[in-house]
Amino acid sequence: MTQLNYAAAEDSRTADRFLRVVPLAFITYGLAYLDRVNYSSAESRLRGALSLSTNLSSLIAALFFLGYFLFQIPGAAYAVKRNVKWLIFWALILWGILSTLTGLLNNVTLLVIDRLLLGAVEGVVLPAMLIYLTRWFTKPERSRANALLILANPVTMATAATLCAFLIAYFDRHPFMGLQGWRMMFVVEGLPSIIWAVAWMFMADERPAAASWLTAPQAAAVQGRLDAEQQGIRHVTDYWAAFGDVRVMLLCGMYACFSAAGYGLMMWLPQIVEEGSKRGVAAAGLLTATPYVLAIPSIMIVSYLADRTMNRKLFVVGSMFTGGAAFCLAYLAGREFPMVAFAGLIVVGSCIYTPCGPLWAWMADLLPRNVVGESMALVNSFGALGAFAGTWIVGWLKGLSHSTGPSFLFQAGCFATAGFLALMVRSKPLAVGGFPILPPHAQPMKAETAS
């Protein structure tokens, strides 16, 4: 095949790859986020039903992220070396069951175990989905593909906030088998994951070569482009070597701070809005959805610009500092100017998502594919620890001060710290003689074939 025909075969199926691959990842990742919205929506009712203190309830909410941390790297390693398809299938089945159990348990110890296990099962999803997309999309497409995956987060957060409020209100009026509304919400929202697991197994293809909708030359063209991109990336012997890369370590710290700010807001926003508006759970659900709805266009614009300019770092750093400034605005506005404070939270809602598409594409640009999956998992693991700390600390500060001000300042500081750490990451290898960014046993890049 000539070079011209080679490129034409690849380009002719770009739209098909986006239409056939991205929706599968989008739905899978979106379902995982139901478990993060529904706990927040039900937290005050669950706390009353199980006689939990505010601190203990905050800890249980945060324990999800501790479990999430534990299986990031093992899940990514399995996805890289074995199979994304089966890993996601069993994850969907298990988290559907565990999510349903959250609404049925009356024992605090069992609830703690359930939330830990739920986090552990869902911990494999994002790394596996990012690895899955790196097998299908080339460098100029990657920010957009990642952004469409991450888009599942605000779409789910926006729709689920309203859905959770509706289900709680509906089943409070129409109890089923004596279960309260918040309990039935967990039961109902756990079922779609189990149903989707079956659909995923039938529709997902591991790699281009396995896709029946691509001809052999088209699949080879896509794989050839992906292989060619690896030639410009310095080879690393294994993921333990990659973990010693200064850039990876800085990104770990950045993502921990970023997640502490973002998840601290996401987990407690329904209550913040409900308390601020005094409009009740249903209206609070609609208001909570607003930041996530308005985040959707900003995600797509930023990811498009990141692919066009190939300057991923600019958009990551810019999102961090903008988020910090918006939290400061919400703090300064306080209760005296609630609409200004809410506008600040809307900007924060965008900044939680806009850097994600460029960030994961940036990592795929920096690292070879034999270690990028586990490296992404390591960064996401630190994000889980940050989310654990942010969820717990924001809940604790709310309970201690009976206001949102201290938590907004804490989250602004987290965003700013993340921005400074991202600024320190070099997008290109250092010149010979500079501070080593890779361990001494890193080897020159060698041609790889798809496994």
C-alpha cells in the first residue's frame, strides 16, 4: 500500500471509530458515576436512618475513594497485558450488585465494607477505558476521544442529580416493599450496570484488528499510525521505571490536589445547594445539575483546541488556576451574594472537567505505550487519595463551621497547588546533561508490535 493510500484508509474510518468506540466507553464510565451522585443525594437520609454522626458519614463517603485507590495499578496492568473487555464486564456486574446493596444494608460495618469494595471495583474503570482509547485513536485525535469519555462524568452528574431527587421523592410517596425512597434509589440505579455488562460484551472490540466493521487494510492503517507514534518516545523497561519519572511524580501530586478540590465539590454540592437555596431536594437536584450542564461545551472546546495546538499543558494549567480563582469568588460572595457564589461554582464545575481530556492525552504523548496504562493508573490512584482527603475534609469543615466558606478556601488552595505542580512538568525530554527525568536503566525506543 502506498503512503497516500495508507493515510486515506486510516482517515476514511475516523468518524466510524469515534461513533463505534467512544459511546461504549462513554456509557461505561457514565454508569460508574451514578454511585458518586446517589450517595451524596441520599447522605442526610442515610445518616438519619443509621444514626450516623456527620464525621462518620463523611468518612464512609470518602472510603469509596480509598477502595478506588487500591486496584488502580493491578487493574491497569491486567488491561495492558491481558484484556480490557472481560475486566470491564466483571466490573460492571460487581459494581451493580454492590451499589444495590448500599440501599439494603442496615449494619454500619457492612456498609463500610460495601463502600470500600465498590470503590475497588470501580477503580479499574478509568485506567482501562483510557488504555482502550489509546488502542483506537492517534495523537491528533486523543484529546477529543478522552474528552468524550470524560464528558460522561458531567452528563451523568447533571442527569443523575435530577434522577436521584426524583426517585427519592417518588418512592417516598410510593414505598416498595417497605423501602424508603433513598433505599429504592440505590436499588433501581444499580440495575443498569448489570444490563449494560451484557451489551458491552457483544459490542466492544479489543483492538482494530478484532473489529468486523474495519477491513484488514483499514485496521492495519490505524495500527500502523499508532505504532509509528511510538518511535519518537523514549522507551522505558517497565512501569516501575516509569514511576520514577519526575514528570509522572509531579502529575501524581497535581492530580491529587486537583481531585481533592473537584470531588470535595461534587460529593457535597447537592447539600450545599439545598442548604443555600432552601428549596428542597427536588429543586436542589435541578440547581445542582446546572454547573455540569454548562461544563459540557467547555470540555469540547478545550479538547478541540488542545488537539489543534498540541499544547496540552497550557489547558491543564489554565484550568487549575481558573478553578482556584472561581472558588475564591464563591468564598468572597458568600451568603450575601448567593447568585455570584453560584456563578463561581458554575465556573468550578467546568474547571473540574476541562483539563481531563488534555491531561490524559498529554501523558500518552510523554510515555511509551508499554508503561502509559500503569502510569495513568498511578496518577489516577493519587487522584483517588486526593478525592478521599477532599471529600472527608470538605464534609468535616462543613460540619465544624456550619458554612461553606472554609471548604471553599481549602479547595481554592488545592486548585492553585495543582496548577503550580503542572507548571513544573516538562512536556519534552531534558537535554543530555540535565536532571534525569527517567531512571538510568531506561532504554532507547525500540519498534513494538501490537500484542
